[in-house]
Amino acid sequence: MILTVCLNPCTDVTIEVDSLSIGKINHVKSKTLSFTGAALNVAIGVARLQAPSYATGFMYNENGSLFEQALDREGVPSVFIWNRGRVRENYKFIDNKSMLTEVNDVGESISEQKQAQLVDMVANLSKTADVMVISGSLPQGVGDDYCARLFSVASPSTMKIADMEGAKLLAALPCGLDLVKPNKDELQNTLKREFKTRDDLLKGCYTLLDKGAKRVMVSLGKRGALITDGSKNYYCKSINVAINSTVGAGDGMVAAASLMLERGASLDEILRAGVAAGTATVTTFGQISFTKEKYDEIYENIVVEEV
């Protein structure tokens, strides 16, 4: 079972417009509401690959039941630490060139008491989890070391995956993370360095390996992704697809990669599955995950090369 921990859920309001004109009236072509959060998306992605997942994290009293219902529809069981207030709303505007403009809300603050309750819950749930994933941003009131607290109480037999950046990733690395998945910008922001070549990127990955990660997979957007464990490096180019939205692509990558990690797959197969799921996700508009049919189709048509 794959356990996902969502610390900062959100309602994604995805709005499609012909063109987004700042300072002018814009007309909506379509609007979709998704009850989401990076780690919740991962749990749904795992379920769509027909494998068991379980979602936990923080949730809010006013509209949190909508998130439970959305997870139920996907066949994902869940249990949360409940807080007062309402889940934040993020707005994503997509124009006819598939350009994405985001306006992200700030959620409620989480008390130390609630944070301690989630630590206890994760310690218990991880006993039956093969893989634990923490991904996404932190809510107000939660320090950069909190993800490290959660990883540190995980069962010794549970593999750990982090999809985060900056100080919270650096704090979590000594916990012996089995896989970290930044995108290129996140890796640059975390290490305060610019990467212009593939060799530069690999050097950045090696820095994370030196700090405690066992594997690093870097998303390169439509150019695919690369992965390394310090001994072998692989690159997988994505295939050309109609890009309807980039929302949730990274979460799709983590979902497929976590499943392959759970199954003991080789480094190149972890990468291939991640790229297939990420690519499948961008073909959908207003959806936070992919279909297994599209995933299977893309998986069969991409190639991994050692670099």
C-alpha cells in the first residue's frame, strides 16, 4: 500500500479562456473544480493504476467532506486531522496556447497540537505502508522541518518519497529518502544554482544524493525527465501529445514512480513509468490525474536511454 500525506489541500478552480487579458474583461469557456492537493493527486494516480493507496494529512471542517467524497469516488480510503476553517482555493487560468497562470490562496494556520496529532497518525499508518509519499506545500504555522518529523516516525520498512523543494526538502534529506522528485526549477531554487546542461543537472542531483537521497528524479517538462542513483543515470524523452493542461503532471509522475519503487523495479523502469504518467496527465483538461488507458499507450511508446 502507498500512503500519501497531504499537508496543504486546495480546491483547484481551473478556468479555460481564449486569451487571458490583464486589466480587461475575460470570458470563461469552461470551468472545472477539483478537490485536490499534491499528495491527494498521487493517491488518486496510484488508484487509477489499479493499486492500493491511502490518503492522510490535514483537512478543514467547512468543506473537507467534499474531498472525502472525491477520494471515495476514486476508491481511495482516507483519514485526516481536522481543523477549523475552509480549504483554500487556487485559481488556474489556461488560455488557447495552453499557457497556465496560477493564483494560489493562503490557507488556515495549523496549531502545534494538530501537527503532533498527524505525526502520531503517520507513525501508526506507516506500519502497513510499503511506500510513504509527502508532496506539496506547507500550510501556515508549519515549519520547514515538519516533513522531516513525519519521515522520521515512519516504519523502518517503509520507503520514503518526497516531492518538495527548498528548506523543507533539505531538512528531510537526512531521513534517508528513497526518492526525491524536484522539477528543474525546484532543484535550482533548492540549491541556489542555475543548471544549463544535462551534466549540470546531474551534478545538482549528486548534491542531493550526498545529502541523503538514494535516488533523484528530475522532471524537465515536455522534454521528459532524468533519474540517477549516483551509479547510473537515465534519461527518458516524452512523446509529442496534445497538451491540454500541465496541472498535476508532477503528481502523476510520483504516483507511477512510487508504484514501481514498491514493486522493486529497476531505476530505468521507475523513470519510464513516471514519464508515461506525467505525459498522460497533460493530455487531460481540468483533470488532476490520468487514465490508465492513456498511461499504457504512452508507456509502450517511450524509450529510456542511459546517459
